[in-house]
Amino acid sequence: MHIEFRHLRTIKAIHEAGGLSAAADRLNITQSALSHQIKGLEDQAQVELFIRRSKPLKLSAAGMKLLGLAEQVLPQVAALEAEFAGIEQGRAGRLHIAIECHACFEWLFPVLEKFRKAWPDVDVDILPGLAFDALPALQKEKVDLVVSSDPADLAGVDFTPLFDYDAVFVASNQHPLASKPFVDAEDFRGETLITYPVERSRLDVFSQLLIPAKVEPAEVRQAELTAVILLLVASNRGVAVLPDWVVREVKYSSDYVTRPLTETGITRRLYAATRSNETTLPYMAHLLKLAGIEAVKLQRQ
């Protein structure tokens, strides 16, 4: 049998209307065209779908089976049509985000909470971009937005600036380096450096300071949470380098101090990477706007 969506709609309309004339009006076709369609379907099935001479017109046992299929399939088709319409009009879509900045989870969650309320039909998910190559995944459409501090010249990818931040040295009030106005790479020799569980090339303290200076700390200790890193630092168990906004946001304790990295400081910029043909989608543009607003709040703290 070759069953089309129109056949399912016809069966459903006749069952609900109780007759050919009313069903034809509902389907906006002539009664003759409807009768011809039913005959063609019955010829394919080689079985009668209706009990003739019944008023109202009733489905046969075979017709009821086809009605069951219609009631199962047509709502799914309608939902898919609505989803496609939403995508075309910019109301719906997919927004899978990869984050290359470990600390950025704490900044991004308030943004996504506001976004979720404004765009309930957009499928949002967060992927740990540090676990894979996020920017190539963006080009391959495996993710839709990458939060990164390392822009690259990639075909078909836009890098929208979000905000600037300073990478700052954090140490206990009791630590000898706390008395210095700033710290250099050499100050890390012999220190226990506490970092996020991220490869070195993606940590500012290594990529911007220690690797170029060829300096190795005495020990590198890892902690998943910013609050835990600050707890260890406040307890004088080691030192850390964190984005300045993260230290202000968490506000764990008054038992540690921050100092600039080098005399001139190390400033980094965070970007949102998106595919060029999707940057101006309504929901994507709104997310970038919300991200900018939240960034301003962070910088004012």
C-alpha cells in the first residue's frame, strides 16, 4: 500500500464528521474528489474501510486500524511542522554550547536562566568544551556556540567579543608573595600552583606566563571548583591564578589577596564563537546581548 498523509487526514475527517459531505467541507475538497480518494485507497488495501449505508458513516474494522495510525502519526507531523515554522521564524532551534573557559560556568548560568525564559522552544545544552576541540566541532555543526579566549581565523566563524578580564595572582594573606605589588614568572618557582583540571595550554598562567618564561612550579594541584581553590589558597596550601571577575564573584573569604601578574598585568578577552550564518539568528543575537549585559555587571562589581 502507498499511504499518504492526505489519506490519514481523510480517514480522520470522515470519522469525526460522520459523513462524506461534511468531511469534504472540512478538508476543503469536493465530495466527488473525496469519494475518488477513498475508492483508490480501498483498491490498494483490497478491503472496505467504511460500513456502507450506515448513518453516520462508520469505519470498518480495517478503517479503525487506519484511523489508529492517523491518530498516532498526524500529531507528530503537526508538531514537526510547528517546529519547522518556529525555526523559520527564529523562535526555535538548537543551542549547544561548548565552554573552553572552566571558570565561565559560573558566569554563564545566570545568562542561560534569562535566555531559557525568553526562548522556551530553543533546545539548550552545555558541553565541556575542554574535553574536545570545540572550534572544529563548531565548524562541523556538532555545537552551535563556543565560549573561548583564543580566537582563530576560521572560515565561516564569527568571534563576538564578550568582555575583558585580568588574570590575577591569588595567595593567602600570610604568604610571602602577598607583600609584593605584583608577581613575575620567577615567583612561581618552588610554589604549589592550584589550578582547574585543565590541560596547561588552556590555562592563562601557563600559556601567558610560565611556558614563555620556561618556569615550572614545584607542584601543580588541581581542584574542580573555584570555591575549593580559594579555600586551599586561604589555608596557605598553595597559590592560584584566576580571572579577576571570578574572585570578585565567589567572594569566599577575606583571608587571601590578589596581585597583578607582571608589572603591566595580563589582560585577556573572552569571545563567543558562532557560525557566521547563525550569528544574527534572533535567539542567538539575544543570547549574545544577555551575555554582554551580564559581563557589564561582572566588571562593575
